[in-house]
Amino acid sequence: MHFVYVLQCTDGSLYTGYTTDVERRVAEHNAGDGAKYTRGRTPVELVHVEEYDSKSKAMSREYEIKQLRREQKLSLVEL
């Protein structure tokens, strides 16, 4: 399976990413081994996950979420 996830960083910002293993990826972000964006914003909290059966669908959805305004992202994750 393929997943799109949204993290809330310690500074309140939101980060969207793609993975095949959500738990491993969140642990990587919190260990400072994730995306450059999250390295200085740990700890991160998983606030939203979507599951897809293909990488292309997941990557398309990741792009869609990244194009949303902050208010729309907050509505999506219901924070």
C-alpha cells in the first residue's frame, strides 16, 4: 500500500509526504532523518493519513494536498 500523510511540526506548520510505511517514516522524521523541512521542527505529530493502492494515485494526492492553502489543510486534518 501507498500512503499520503500530514504531520504537524512543533512550530505548528504542516508537512505533507508520501511513504509505503507510515510508522517508519514518522520515526525517521522525529529522529532527524526525514525531510530537510522537518529536521529543525521536531518532534512531529501524525495528524492525517490516506491510503492508496498505487504509487501514482498517492503521489497525485500528495501534490493536491501540497497545493492547498493552510486553512484548507487545517480543515482536511481537522485541527
